[in-house]
Amino acid sequence: MPDDDPLSVPTTGILTIEAWMRPDDLTPPNVESSGYVHWLGKITYGGGNNVEWAARMYSLDNTEDRANRISGYAFNREGGEGVGSYFQDPVQVGEWIHYVLVINTVVRDAPYPMGYTKIYKNGDQRDQDSLAKLKIEPANTTSPCASPPRVSAPSAPVASARWRSTRTNSRATASLRTTTR
Ligand SMILES: [Ca+2]
Ligand SMILES: [Ca+2]
């Protein structure tokens, strides 16, 4: 999906990413870094970084003891470390999981002075984190919304995914099915 304002946090200050995901492989062969895949996101490194947000799943055998952690992150434009929320439960191959990531910069209070990320699994809120922790101010960049997004090096694909999406002003809805190869 090409870059579009409704897919960026600053447009309304709130972005909700909703997806049905179905992991077909708990240890995908082409992973990044400690062992994870970004299965959806607006991330482009190189030529002036254009980094916004990402949905991630860790491999069962990643090197950070995050077995099949499913998470979502908000970044500053230049990328690097982001603020994110997660849930980490045993995952079955072929299991459908309803995933919702909220990045909210509008609702600000003492624990969340710059807003927050929040994640839901199958309708239950599982985690919430403060954007102020790393002073994250999400940008509206030119990065396309992709699954998987372009990562640091144009190397082997980390995963393939088929998905379709519809959206309204502040909400991106992706119904997707991830496959790995
Ligand atoms: Ca957290
Ligand atoms: Ca944009």
C-alpha cells in the first residue's frame, strides 16, 4: 500500500492497526537482528530514514528470550529504538490471532505525558507503554505501508504476507494472513 496520510500517527494523533494474523511458521527462516519479522509497518531505512511504526513477531528461538512475542512499536523518523507493547503467549501454527496496536499521542496524562502504545490480543488489552520513555514523536514520512516493510538492507525477504485492508480516517484495518518462506 502506498504512503497515505491516514496511515500515519500525526494525521489525527491516533493510529489503530487492527489485523487478523495467522503464523504458519514459529521459526521463520529469514529473520532480522535477534530473530524477528516485521509483518507490517511503515519503515524505510536509507536515503534519510523514514520510520514510523511496525508490527512484529519474534521467532520461537530468538536470542532475547522472547519466544513468539508479538508486539508493536512507534518510532521517531530516524528509527533506532522504539517504544512498544507486546504480549507473549504460546503460539500454535495456524492459530488466528486478533491483533490491535494503538499509538495515541492525544490522550496525555501523568503516566503518559507524550501518549502511549497499547496492544490488544483477541480483544483484551495486554500492555501499555509511554512514548515519553524514549521521547517518541511519530512522524508522517514518505514510507509505504508494507508487509513486510523494507528493512535496513535490501536482502532476502523476511516473510511474505497476503492481506487486504480498508481504512477510515484514523483507523487502518488490515485483515491479513502471514506466510513465511
Ligand atoms: Ca510494555
Ligand atoms: Ca506520508
